[in-house]
Amino acid sequence: MTAAPTFAARLRGLPDPETRPECYEGTAFKRALAWMVDVMVIAVISALLVPLTAFVGLFFFPVMMMVVGFLYRWATISGGSATWGMRLMAIELRDGDDRPLDATQAFLHTAGYAVSVAVFPLQLVSMAMMLLTPHGQGLTDSVLATTALRRRR
């Protein structure tokens, strides 16, 4: 029986924050700005969908935004390892081997984000972790061994 890999071993492919701090510089702040951009994009997409629901969507607009947001995040992260807001802020999500997230990882990351938003104290823990952990990981990032890095040129 083999032991589970240690946390550090799960991040073996990522740049070391001590020797390459420039890879993580400002990512927590950029993630916050990217989140704001993404929420605006999701709100606009949701508002554009309301007439297609014969305006019934107005009665369940928050639910529509949650569904649109989930699909938006999953599609954009699986298509380029970053949402449009993250791309605008020049950051991207990478797995522990420093690879872009695939569709399954993007789905799990989006699902973890959705849970942390639904259970607000988890979102607070996640934000604190982004500010305090060496790799700038949130709660979902820690579970999935992913992190946000400055996008490589």
C-alpha cells in the first residue's frame, strides 16, 4: 500500500514561490479583479437571455445567473485554463504539474467554486488562503492541487 502524496509533492511541477515569486506576484488581487469582470460578463449574458424566456427569467434571475455562471466558468476554464476575466488580468489556472486544466479539472474547479459561494464561510476561508498560502491557492485550489499563476508570454 502506498502513502498518499504529500501536499508539496502534489505541487511538484509548479514554480517554487520562494525562488520564482514573480510567477505568483499580485495573483490574489488579479483574481479579485478577474472575478468582478466575470460577474459582470455573467450578468450581461443572463440579462440577454431573459427575453428568450418570455421574461419569466426575471422571476428566477439569481438561479439563472448561477447556471450561466457555472457554464461560463466551466467552458472558459476548460477552453484556456482561465475565464475571460482571468485572461484580461493575465493569470491562468495550472494543475500541480504546471499544465493547463482539462475539462474534468475545470468542471471540478467550477463545482468547488460553486460550493464555496453557496456556503459563504467557505468563500471567506478561500479568500484568506489566497492571501496567506505560498502558492496563493484558495480552498478549491488546495483540494485539487491547482493554483493561479501569471500567464506566460
